[in-house]
Amino acid sequence: MARKKIALIGAGQIGGTLAHLAASKELGDVVLFDIVDGVPQGKALDLAQTSAVDGFDSNLKGTSEYKDIAGADVVIVTAGVPRKPGMSRDDLLEINLKVMEQVGAGIAKYAPDAFVICITNPLDAMVWALQRFSGLPANKVVGMAGVLDSSRFQHFIADEFNVSIKDVTAFVMGGHGDTMVPLTRYSNVAGVPLTDLVKMGWITKERLEEIVQRTRDGGAEIVGLLKTGSAFYAPAASAIAMAESYLKDQKRVLPCAAYLKGEFGVKGMYVGVPVVLGADGVERVVEVTLNKSEQAMFDKSVGAVDGLVEACKKIAPKLA
Ligand code: APR
């Protein structure tokens, strides 16, 4: 069986980390694309030389030509600009929307059968625009946010209780922004919901709320520390988990920005929800029941995403 092909559009901090992970896990051959001449080529060559040390069989190629992504099985998009301290993800909208138009055209021409994962922010609006610009089926275009947001929540919980991260499951829904919805009722330690752990006296409600808020601010905390860009290791690892589930038909249940056709009362928009990811892309949206306050938080988050989508339509009327 021929090797799979993974195209990475954007060879910056996340793009380079994605290339390293995809190659070292032997998910397939990797093509790194960027408009900055030399960077994708340099990173690909550097990474190819690690294969001698680590002994993985993946070819890496750097390029500034879209034709090199031809036939890709998976395309992961990080092209655009990241946040600087003081900026929100939404501040990136106008500039990254133009990038999505170029990237969408490139994917439509050279990799129309690919499974596409968008990471560029503001995520929920950019993945919506990328799907529109590329014209690919909505089940084959998803956004990476929920796996990352959940991983942050998981880490904070494991750290708080001093338990193995392997026994912590966390669940974050909604848009990838300040209004995201970490669901304590559906997050657990070895199957015990966090809400029960409050009753058991492991943690106070107030402390849990602080952790929820730290999860919401998880990206900004890292931007504040790095000062020159945003997080890249965990975002890359999260997208690789999604790509792997698709390529190996693992059918993992992962929170992703997925196109909704009425699920959770949302139509025609991308929002973070749990989905089954397999060989058909998004195979199923897992419509969990939300209680009144969870639904209210989710609706608020959907409203924020809707505002960004409307802003995109004003900037690019052809998306309307
Ligand atoms: N086509 C291809 N690549 C582009 C384009 C374009 N039109 N415009 C910019 N790029 C490239 C840049 O040259 C840069 O190498 O995208 C890359 C982005 O890399 P970084 O600036 O290092 O940003 P990174 O940290 O990787 O984040 C990328 O993901 O999490 C989001 O908010 C983040 O939107 C940002 C994206």
C-alpha cells in the first residue's frame, strides 16, 4: 500500500511541529507549504535529517507551490498570523480570511478529496470560510479547537488532583474563544464526573470554576508568556490526533469544530461539538443532552461565532 500524503499549509510554529509529529509517527509523507521562500524547504530538510537519528520512513518536502500538495489525503491549515499579547483571536479575522481564500482555492484545485483540518484563528469562522472557499464537502472539513481546549482542561484537572492524565477525560464545547463551554458534568476522573468530585469534597465549586476559567484563558496565558506568538506544541498534537483518527479509521470521539445542520439547534455554522472521526471524515455528531445553564452557555458561544461569520460575510460578500 502506498504511503499516505499529508500536506501542511503554513510552515510556521505549528506547521513545523505538525511535520515533525506526522513524520515521526509515520502517518505518511509530508509536504510543508509556505509563501515565505526557504522556510518550508529548510524545515523539511532539517526534519528529514532527524529521520536518520530516529529511524522513521517518511519523506519530507518543503515547497511554495500548491501543485506539490496534489493528491494529499490530509491537509492541515495553519497559514495566517497568530496572536500577539493583548490581541484576541477575533482580531486576526480580516487578514486570515484573505489567507483562507487563497488556501481554499489551492486545496480545491489540487487536493479536492482530502480531509481538511483548519487550525487558523479565529477558528470557527475560518473553518467555515475555508469550507466555503474550497467547496469541499462539509464532512471533510473540520476545525481543530476542542481537542486542544479539552487537553488544557484535562491537564489542569490532572495537576489539581495529582492524578495521571490518562485517567482524566474532559469535554469542552462551543466556539474556540472566550465563550467556550468546558462541561464539568461530562468531564471526569476515572469515570467520576467533576460535579461528583465536588460533592465528594475533592475540590470546591469555586476552585473548579477557577480551573474552568483558566481553561477558557488557556491560549491567552501562553501568548502572554511567549510574547512573540501563540501556543504550538499542544495545537499540533491535537490536530495530529484528528488526522490519525481519519487516516486509520479509528472512529475516535473528539470535540471538533464541525458543520452543524440542525444539531444542538444550530444550522449552517461550524461550532465545537463532539463528533466521530473516521474514514468518512465527520461520521456522526454526538448530540449530548445539555441542561439549561449548559445550553445557555452554548447558545452564547454560538452567538459569538455567528458574529464573526457575519463579519466575514461583510468583508467577503461572495461568502454570504
Ligand atoms: N499561504 C501560506 N502560508 C501563509 C500565508 C498564505 N497566504 N500567509 C501566512 N502564511 C504562513 C506564514 O508565512 C507563517 O509561516 O503561515 C505561517 C504561520 O505560522 P506562525 O506565524 O508561526 O503561526 P503559528 O503559531 O503556526 O499559528 C498559525 O494557527 O493557532 C493558530 O492563531 C494561530 O492563526 C494562527 C495559526
